[in-house]
Amino acid sequence: MDRALYLAMSGAKQNLWAQAIHSNNLANVTTTGFKRDFEQARSMQVFGESYPSRVYNMTENPGTDFTEGTLDHTGRDMDVAISGSGFIAVQREDGTEAYTREGNLHTDALGVLRNGKGLPVLGNGGPVVLPPSSKVNIGSDGTISVVAQGDEPSAVAEVDRLRLVNPDIRDMKKGEDGLFTMENGTPATPDANVQLASGYLETSNVNAVEEFTNILSLSRQYELNIKMMKTVDDNASAENQLLQSS
């Protein structure tokens, strides 16, 4: 009885964890540049002092789907999308460097260039700071050119260049904040071959129908495990009554 109860309990617990992964994917179906997380389940033996005869279900998050989303035309000068592979470098709140494909950029009151999450975008020498400008242009290679306020439209000045990287995705890991970092903790090397599409944003690569279907399937599995736990409890009660009557 205890073995069946343990299997059902562990199965229900892992079903909830799997649902959390797919629910997070579904919640980010409209998040710019979001990459969905994979989910898989496998059997795992219970190791201890005795022989590992019991096996339970274990849900894993083996990695991230780096499939590119579609490019959505916005026409906004400060919207950029990675054309092909690559990432935009940003600075986390703790000062560390991280990478994203979210390119809906804007400047704050101090002229610091930030992404949609409000994180500073990195350039050649640190966070990019723009002067008061009447026009901002971001080239395909990440070069940022501006026309300062009060200047003629032809007075274009190059300010900085976005730090664009293209490391091997097998060496990257995704954090809880949705940003990517290198497994070894070292900053990625800038790659001059990374290209941007100005006036576009990359959509999420989440398939809403697929994620919703997975959530429904996992919900049914969870209910089945709960019913199994109830059946085991009923059987144990019946067994106790037989022992008492004898």
C-alpha cells in the first residue's frame, strides 16, 4: 500500500511542477523575445540505505527552446530585433552582464538606454547613455546615431554601439528572470556578425495551443494520481476493518 501511495503522491507533485513550467510559457506568449522552456518526465530510482526498489516520476526542465520568433514590424526607431542568431547584452540590477533578444528600447530621464524590463543596455564601454536627441537611429550592426536637439537633420553623430554577442547556446543557461548568462560565468565575446532589424520586434516562440493542451493533459494526470491516492486509502481502511474483525 505504501508503495502505491508514494508513487501516486510523487506523481501528483511532479505534475504540478510540470504545469508550472507550461503555465509560465503560456503567460509569456506575448512577451517580446521570450524563449519557451522544455519540460520532460522520467522515472528515477529512490536511493538510500536499502536496495533502490522504488521508482518515482521526476519532472525536469532540460533546457530552453531557442527557436526564433517571427519579426513584427512596429516602425519605431528604437525597436530592434535580432536577425538570425545572437543576443543583446544588458546589465542586471546586481551589475552582472546578461543577454536577451528583447529589443523594445527606450531612454530614461538621464538618457540611459534601457530595454522593456528597464535594464540598462550595454555598449562598447558599459551602459549606453544618449544625449538629448531629436532623432535616434540604430543600424543593422548595432551602431547608434543621433541628431542632437537643436541641430540640423544632417548633423548625425555616432554615439555608441550595442554590445551584440552570439555564443554557443549549449554554453548558456536561462535564469528565473528570463535572461541568459554563460554557464562558466564569464562574459560572452562581442560578435560583429550579429545583425539587427530596426523597426521590428521579435515575438515569443511560445505556441499557445500547444502549451494549453499540455496543461490540460497534465491536469488530467494530476486528477488520476489523486484518485489513486484515494483508492489506496480506501483499500487500507478496508484492510484494517478486516484485521479488526478477525
